Amino acid sequence: AYVLGQLGRHFEAHQVYAAVLAARERSMGPDHPDTLRCRHNLAFNLSRLGRPEESWQLARQVADDRARLLGATHP
């Protein structure tokens, strides 16, 4: 997905990120750090697709979840 995004193929990257996120949520759960990282990547890619409001909402949710799980001072 990252490489697709770097190539400017953001719609395809979005599809891959969404599939990976679904798999991680099933296998590791929604609060696993790798799942949170995947949600962050999906949020960033949404901005590349011209969907800034969805991107911001998802990124804010990820930041809140990270703070809740890892602590507000975690890098």
C-alpha cells in the first residue's frame, strides 16, 4: 500500500490499506499498536484521495486511541 501511494496510485493504496486493516482487526484486535498504525496510514491516504474531513476524523480517533492505550506522553 505504501509503494502504491508513493506511485500516486492512492485509490489502489486505499483498497490495500482497508484490507490490511480488516485483517489486523480480526487477528490482533482493534487496540493493537500495529492495527492503530494501519488506521493512521489509512487516514493519511484518505487525505491523498481528497477526503480531508474523513482523514481528520480517523486521524483524531487514532490519536485518541493511542493516548488511551499508550498514555498521553507516549511518542
